[in-house]
Amino acid sequence: MRHFKKALEKIRPSITSDMIKYYKEWGERIKLVQSKKILTPFYT
């Protein structure tokens, strides 16, 4: 476990905070689109 913790001190995250924000926003958009599909009747 000691070696693992030491290795974690040397590496950096592979994604940026901007990337996380981007994918969270996309997730919210997808939820909105899916909810609209469910609420829209097929006979309109």
C-alpha cells in the first residue's frame, strides 16, 4: 500500500475540471430531452 500511495503523489488527474463540467452539462441536457420525449404524446 505504501508504494501505491507514493505513486499517487506523482500522478495528476487525466481530465480537467472543464471536462467534468462539460460532461455534467451534457448529462443535464440528455435528461431534459428524455423527459420531453416521455411527456410528448405520440398522437400530436
